[in-house]
Amino acid sequence: MSGRYGLFVMVLLLAAALVATACAGQKAEEKKIVKVGVIYPMTGDLAAVGNDHKAIMELAQEIINGEYDLNIPLAKTRGLPNLKAELQLVFGDSQGKPEIARSEAERLINEEKVVALLGAYASSSTAPASQVAERYGIPFMTPESTRADLTERGFKWFFRNIPYDRMAVESQFKFLAAVRDKGINVGNLGLLYENSLWGQGAAQEQRGLAAKYGFTIVVEVAYPKEITDVTSEVLKLKAAKVDTVLSTNYINDAILFMKAFKEQDFTPGAIIGLEGGMVAKEFIPSLGKDAGYVLTTATWSPALIETKPIVGKINAMYKEKHGKNISAYQPHAFTAVMVMADAINRAGSTEPEAILKALKATDYPGESLIMPWKGVKYDEKGQNIYGDVPILQILDGKYEVVFPFELASKQLVWPAPPWSERK
């Protein structure tokens, strides 16, 4: 009996070991991870932007790794099915500083072993971070950096979803020409821009397009990123008798300038932003009625929450978690995660060359995007050819589409009323 009992115990132990091994193998398979690095300013002047991006990108990660009844690639299956893996976003903090963006790219590639990088909001940070990715042969996708020459460097591994500055600036000038054709006095132009890669690049494009479309720039006012008093800059615009201001700002300086315009009683016929601070979620709440009548290019509009079903669904999920609507560049960040994950899954591999091949073959459907684009498809330089740039105006505290005129949700107001007449 003791022999039989001992044999019985051994069989039980062996069976238990086999079950444990199988379970461990199953868990190991379930926990297979594909890492994608994300570089954004999580601290510093642009921390609000970086943390908002992080929040919506984590929602994208949750959708990919879970099962959701959404018309989005990878939403209805768990993780990356072709790799039997989950997606893990690994965040790096650029602090809004180019040199730190560079070092974070190095860290994410060498220490975290990411297979791709996303980021880095400001073009001045995206440029060095993507240089690191290029050197290591790692795909880099920017959701929102718009400096035109980012896709003119001959890079093999760089991709951009958002329309770049020339496309957005050309939209400004197409709008100005259409307004002029309606008999509205556009008058003299003044350029106002933050003296960084983005601002300098925008100003360069604006000079060339002003000549092309027959407009006159009478003054350029460049200012440093750290500026805290903009009175002298506003007085320069006022002294030059500027009728229309083309303003390229981040959020803090955009708010500073609007306050100074009011303080100095400077009311140009129009202030036209190049997205940036003019579409940041803090812009209208910080200024109240004083944000009124500002115009801006925009690759996304809050109106899409009501007009495009997939946007409404994602917004509802985000609002349930964070108690607020998605805004500004958050949809761009969400889109980058979904497009990159789709490419990695189609590649069926974490090898850089396989992911690169899949990215080049991307033809992501517009109906699955929370952007107002036809889709995402890259040209030979890595630029999305399906982007679009309408013009919005802040009317009654909301962003409304005013151009193209045939797509307008409200009628354009030009010139803006004097400060003293605003209610």
C-alpha cells in the first residue's frame, strides 16, 4: 500500500507541476509586451499639454489592449493579435527642452527597448528626438509638430500625421484671399511669432505666401519663449498700423498677448492664429469673452464631438474618466497611438524594418479616425497626404468653422468689434 500510495502522490505532484508549467506558460504568453516610447513635456511650461496627451494616449492603449465595440482597427480584439502581445506606452519627459528630448529618446531606445517613438509636441523638441531615432533606425511618428522642414531632412524613419506649417499657412492665405474677394478690407499684415523653430518656420512660409497672394507685411515681431511682458511687442504692431495679425504662439504667450491687446486698446480687423495656443483648452477659459473673434487654423474642431459618431464615442469614454471633453491636440495624440499600433500589428514583428515597411503601406480609414481627415497615408517623405486645415473662429465662447465657407457652422465676423463694444 505504501508503494502504491507513494506512486499515487508522485503522479499527483507530476500532474500539478505540469499544470503549473502550462499556466506559467500561458501567463507568460499573456504578458508579452510591445513597448512604444512617447516623449512629451510632462513638467515645465507645457506640462498641461503633455499630461493631457498622456491621458488620452492611455485611453488609446486601453482600447487596443481591451475589447470594445468601436469601428477602429484593433478595438474589437485584445492587444496586437498578430504578435499575441499587449501594447505598453512608456513615457519620457522632455520638459519642453530640445536637449532633454534628445536624451529621453536615447533612454527610451537603449534602456526601455522601445520599438518606435511618438512625440514630441514642439518642433524644436521633435527635431533632435527624431534625429536620435534616425541614427538608431527606429520609427518616429509626430502627431502634431508642424515645422515644414521636418519632412525635408531626407529621413528614412520619420512620419508625420498633421498637415505641416506650409499647408496650414497656405490655408491662412487662401482664407485671406477669399475674404478679400468678398470685398472685406484685409489691409496690412503683421507677423507675431515665438522665436523658436516653429515660429521662425511659420514666418518664413508667411513671407513667401504673402508675396504669392498679393498681401503686404509691414512689420514682424519675434519674441523669446520665456517672455512675461509683451507690452512693447503689442505697441510695435499698433505703431505699424497693422490691420491683420498672423499670430504663431504657444498657450502662455497667446494668453499674454490677448490681454495686452486689450490693455493697449489694439483691435486689428482680425487675429489669425496658427493653431498652437489659440486652440489649447486653456485659451477660452483663461480669457473669457476676450478670446472672442479670434481666428485660427485648426486640424480638429470640438464640433466633431457632435457631428462624427466615432468622436462622440471616444469623447464619452474620455469624459467618464477625466470629467471633461477632449480638446486641442489630444485627438492627434490618440490617432498616433492607433496608427502606430496598427502598423506594428500588420508588421507582425517588432523588427524595425518590418514596422517601417508597414508604416509606408499605411492606408488608415477616415471613418475610424477621430480627426476630420480622409485618412492617414504617407508620401515618400513620411508626410500624411490626407490632412486638412479649416479655419475656426471663436464665437459665443465656442470654436466655429468659418472657412471653407461652404462648410461653415457660423458666419464669419470681420472686422472684430472694438474692445469697448464687446459684451
